[in-house]
Amino acid sequence: MLTGPEERLLTALASVEVDRNLRRDFPPALSLPALAMELGVVRSALHVPSASLESKGLIQSIKSNIIGATRRRTVLLITKRGLELANEMGILHHNDQNAPVAFGRSGDIETLQNLLSESGIVTLTGLPGIGKTTLARAATYDLDKEGRRFGWCTANAGTDLNLIMKSWTKFSFNESPKLSASRLEEDFIYVLDEAQEIHRRHADSIKSMIQNASQATILVITRTPSIFSTIPSATRYPLEGVDIEVAPKIAPHLEKKRATQIATALGGHPLAIEMWREGDDLPTPETPIAEFVTSTVLSRLSISAVKGLDKLSLEPFPVERNHSLSDQTVDDLDEAAILKWGESGFEAHHLIRNVHSAAMDDMTRESIHSNLAAHWSTIQGHEARAFEMHHKIASGQSLDLELVNAVSHESESAIAATLLSDALEREDREDLRIIAANLAISRGETDIARKIASDIEQGTDRWKIDLECARMSGDDNECSRIEELLLNRLPDSERASILVRGAIAMHDDRLPGPLDPELAIRLTKRLAKTEEISSEMSPSLMASTLILRYIIASGSSDVIQAASLRSSIVEILGEGHPRLEEIDLKITLRPWNDVSESRLFESIQGTVGRYARLKKIHWGLDSSAPETPQWLINAHDAEFNTEENKNRPEHRRIDAFAWYWSGAIHPDDRIRLWAEAARRLRAAGCMKAASEVLDEIHVEIRSRHR
């Protein structure tokens, strides 16, 4: 007979397919951290059942390479005898083999399931390590078997509304909280775990979305206090400790009497019960968890492990192996059941992290942050720059613009926005405000951009931000007013940039098809204003001006002017420049024929990057309609269904037109796809194009009702 922990471990190992003759590069699922996570226990809880199973010849423990890991780790392999026993017991392919275990929570599971049976918001609150996530997974597992559908997002400091919507619905929308809320479906249960980790920069919009989703069922898992633990319309369910009698199951490494003693003293806190070891002092009844962690769990650590925990407790995000701590320190902390492992690396259990960091004085904390900033500055990559910026802010160091620009341009935009928000709280500088406001604009957050810019002194820097916000909002009158202010104050080189960028925005803010003659005239007049200051224009800006003129001349069949403009472009960029090749391709696709089709096919095949390919596919769809070849439709469908969402304006615009073209080539789902295209075009600042799509939707609806 196997004990419960032994059976669960054997089941987990039996469910992982592996070549038993292989002795290198095993799946990560066989490593101790992954098995502990799968079973919902700390790593140390596996020691007793794994040793027992190994003594019975049912599993074997070896050191081996792990796929994706940088060092050898201990893996557990089920033996042939173990597989035979698993098969005899009916656990080899048991339907419930992945069912999460929540000891002593049957009443809580039933209550939570009842709360989630109807639409509304439920907040599950409690101490760190009390078992909130485990309870939620156990409750939702049974509901999932009954046919309920779920969206689950585990939050951190870099989580924003866009990431949550992508986790819950598989799409990212860049929309207002109210519109995002309308996306949530009635028959889904949406779970937001670790909500307290969400940064205040993003928390208000996420909370607003949740409060506006009255039709949905939403479970918010959070510690208190947090902005999410006080949602007025939510039903709050505070989670307490487990029943004392289940303590031996939570801590199978302890005798029943001892486990009961520990559980009674620690108020049934499951993680604390698992962390107690023989040889530790017995906690007195009602010992505070923080005191137990400090006096008992952390007192077992070596000096080097404590120093490692000092660093780990102050890291803003999970870290990868070899990026922060030595292998020996990682092993020591892992053996002490302090580490929490995930897909993006490891971190200290939140209970440990909170207790340990709270015990530091300000001087110690700032010193550690300073050392970590220096450490991360030696590591390459955009993730390291985000860590470096966080620690420089926390240690009170002044930020250099090179680092800030690197983070704002290369890091995930939500993380960059978070760090810039922290930076402005520590160091309210106008240059940081300008970068933060422009980042908000690139994220489609015009209201936040305006709020950030409100403290920037009136002048050209402030007006540039106001101009972009006005463009994003489609306010032509405000755009004209601010442009006039800028053109009267800026030097010639910047005046030219305003004129050219505005012309490009006007050209792009329209649906596919021939260029309207009236728009062509307006663009030509606008670009003509740059002629007297062309000597002050950079080569790149001059090339952009000539390319737009080249497109206009080609669209109006002015062959002589087009040829002259192309020669001028070659003088600046050189024959064969990628920008020139792209425009040549776009122009030669009209008229559509076998030659242009073949050229497009070859160009798409040789293009790297989803957005670059989509742009060319869209040109082909525009030119070939209504006799679009099937290969081009298939190419668009493949790119449309590929996950690569970036958040720059040009990327948002291409994504928006991808939805438009999907509606054009798939008429059965056209209205839904075009409605989405209109929303995305607005988010990309293409207000006129969005209005044109809505007009086409109304035409489509009327045609169906005839």
C-alpha cells in the first residue's frame, strides 16, 4: 500500500512521457521544483515520499540535464516496476491525475463554487501562503469538469489591463476599461490571481474593468490590504487556516502528534506547517506567522543563504538561474522550501519575501538595492536593464537618460510604464515626464499621457505631447491649433518633422483603395511647405517626404513626376534600400497580374517578421481584390492567427488592418471582425479609418436585411 503523498507523486511521474533509455535532457516536469509545483507542495515535502518510493524500487533519483536549464538538477524517474504498479492501481491514465490537492478545504471548496455559480465579483483574501491559489484551483477544477470555461491570469508588477485581457480572452485590445469589460462572456469564470502584485500605475484601469463587467463571473485572489480587496460590489471571502486534523497530510514528514501540535500553534497555516522541521523549537500557541518565519525558518539558513535571500526578497520579478544568485545559494534556499518556481524563473515565497524585507531597515534596504543595480548593470539584455532601473530608483540614485530610453524602447511597455511611474515619484524631472507621456501615447493611453504632461511647463515639449494626444483622439481642430503653435516656435528642422509626420498620419488614416484626389491635393500642399526648409531636414526625413510624394504621383499616374522622385530617393537611400524596395513593390502591384503576383509571393517568402509580412500581404489583398488568390488568403490567415502583439503605433495600425482584411476575405464573420477593426483603428489613432469601417458595417447590415 502507498501513502497518499506517495500515490500522488507516483501518479505525477507516471503522467510524464519520457524515453527511459535517455540519460540527458529530461523534461522539466520531472525536476523536484516542477513536481512540487504540480502537487501544490513545497519541495521539501517530496523528500519523505520520494525516499520511500525509491526504497521500494518504484522510482529512481538521478542528477541529469534538464531541457531549458543551465545546470544539472535532480530528477525523479518512475521505474518499470513503478509503471506496472501505477497501471495495476489504475492511476497511470486516471482522469483525475492532475486534480489539485487542497487538504482540509472541502467546505471552502463548496462555498467558493457556490459563489462562482452566478455572475458577480468574488474576492478571495487571506495571508500569504494560506492556500488561496490552491483553493481556487481545486474549486475551478471541479467546475471545469462540469463544463464551465475559464480564463486565468497570475499577476505581477508588470501586469496591465492589456495582459489580463490577453490571458483571459487570448486577444489584446488596447481599449478602455469599459470596452474591455464588455468583452467578457457570461458563461466564463475569470480568475485574477496575486492581484496585490499589480502596480498602482495599472491598478485603477484593471479595477475599473472588473467593476464594469457586471455580466461576468470574476474571482479576484488577493492579499489585504490592496485596491482589489475593497471592491464595493464584490462578495468577499476571507480564507482562514485549515482544520487541525489534516495537518499530518500537509506535513507527511512529521508524526501525527507533532504535526497536530504545530498546526495548532500556527493557526492551521499550511505553508508554515510544511516549513517546520524536527529539531526546530516548538512554537507557542498562537505564534504570529511572521515571528515563526523569522525565528524558526530563517534561523536555519547559512550566512550565504541569508545574503542570497536579502537580494531575492528585493527583486521586482522572478529571476533566472545564474542571473542573480550562485547555484549553491539557489540549492540552499530551495532545500529550505523558500523558493517558488515558475516559467519565468524563481522567487522567494511571498510569505518569506514579505517577512524578510519588512525586517530590513531603510539603510540596509537601500544598500542592497544599490548593490543589485551594480550587479544587473553588468548583464546584457533588456530584462537586465529593467532590473537595473528598478534598483537604481529604489536606492535613490539619479537615473541617466540612456538607461531610461533603453527601458522605454526595449522592455515590455507595461514594465517600462511601471518603472517610469516609480521614477517620477522619486525624482520628478521634466525629461522623465516627457518620456513617460510619450510611452503612454504609444500604449494608446491618451488620458494618462495628458495627466503626466499636465505638470510639464507650457512650451514645445508639452505641445508635442498634446498634439499626439489630439491626433489619437481625432480632434482635427485641436491638432490644427497646436500645430500652429509649434510651427511658429520650432526651428526649421523640427517644423519639417511636424509637417511630414502629420502628412504621413493623414495618408495612413484611411481604408485601403485608391488615394482620394482631394486628399492627394491636401497632402501635396502640406509637403510643399517643407520645400523652403528642406536644407534643414535629415536624410531620413527627406526620404520620407520624397517617398510620400512618389506614392501620390504614382497613384495619380504622373509617370514623369514619379520617375523623377524615385531618382531623388535613390540619391539619398541608394538603389536596393529596403524602404525603396518596399515602395516599388507596392506600386508595381497595380495592375495586378501574374508578374506582380509572382513578385509579391517571392517578397513575402523572403520577409522576416510578422508585421513586415502582414504589410505586404495587405498590399496584395488591396491590389488583387475582388479576385484574391487563395494562397494570399491563406498567408493572411496564418499571420492573423500568429501571436506577436507589439505596442508601437505602427504595429497597432497593422494589427487593426489585419482585422479589417480578415472581415473582407471572410464574409460570414465580417461584422464581428470589422467591429473589432474599428475599435483597434481608434486605439491606433486612425479615427477617420475607424469611421469609414463603421460606415461599411452599416452597409453590410442593411444588405443582409434586404
